[in-house]
Amino acid sequence: MAILTIRHYPDPVLQQVAQPVTEIDETIKTLAQDMAETMYAAPGVGLAAPQVGISQRLIVLDCAPKGEPAQLITAVNPEIVSREGEQFEEEGCLSVPEYYCRIHRAQKVTVRFLDLQGQPQEMVSEGFQAVAFQHEIDHLDGLLFVDHLSSLKKGMFRKKYVKIMKQQEQQL
């Protein structure tokens, strides 16, 4: 297993629509393991393959509360088939370090995907886990959470993010 390099905004791979996984082979299984290890090490609650430079429709997430056993979900070719309700919670992203903002998302989602054995799964998620699924599936569609902001707030984000990146460079 390996820790992969997480790509940061404005890396072009983060803006591409990821390709469907056509075969769940050892390469995909190893990628999923490496992504999970990378997510836990970051630390984060979710990671999509484009965030590690691989434009494939694969995500990992684990929304277990701190101190509780891991609840890793690996989803191949995930898609949201229904959305209900609304929530407005603060989000962050491993690809947009040090930046957080509140985003409108569905309160409840139903997600269909394949597991690593190629078996179809359907899962209903609410609250924090629903946000995580929506956030990671957005990555597969070439969207970042900041793409949900109004144009005014996007402009503010870009200015603030430039400052954040300069601070990080100075610390290296």
C-alpha cells in the first residue's frame, strides 16, 4: 500500500469528468486500497480518484466518528439516484487545503455503485455521510465544492486561496 499525492486546485485533472471503471481488476483494487490509506493519512473522510490524478469513477469514504471503528465504503462508478431535503453545512476538501465554506446539499441521498467484488450496491445516506457522497461524486464530475458558490463568493475564494497558497509555500 502507498500514500498517493493529493492534487490541489487548480490542477486540471480536478476539472475533468472521470471515466467509468470498465473492469474491477487488481489495479483498481490496489488503487482503492492506496486511496483509503491516503485519505486516512491526510486525514480526511473521503477521496475521489481524480484527487490523486487518476480520472476514473472511484471513491472511498469513511464518516465514522473519531474513536469508533472504521466504516470504509469503496464505491466504483457511484451515482446518486435520488435526493431529498436540504442541508447547509461547512465543507472542506483535501484538494483545497485550509479553505472551508458552507454549501447547500441534499439532506438524504440514495447512491448506487459497484463494490470491489463487482456486486451492485444501493445505499441510503443522510446528514454528514450524504454530504460526503455528494462531495466525492462531484469530484468525478469535475466539480469542486467551491464550484457551488455564487460568483461573488467564488471571486472571494480565489483571492483568499492565493494568500493561503503563498503562506504554505513560505512554510516549506
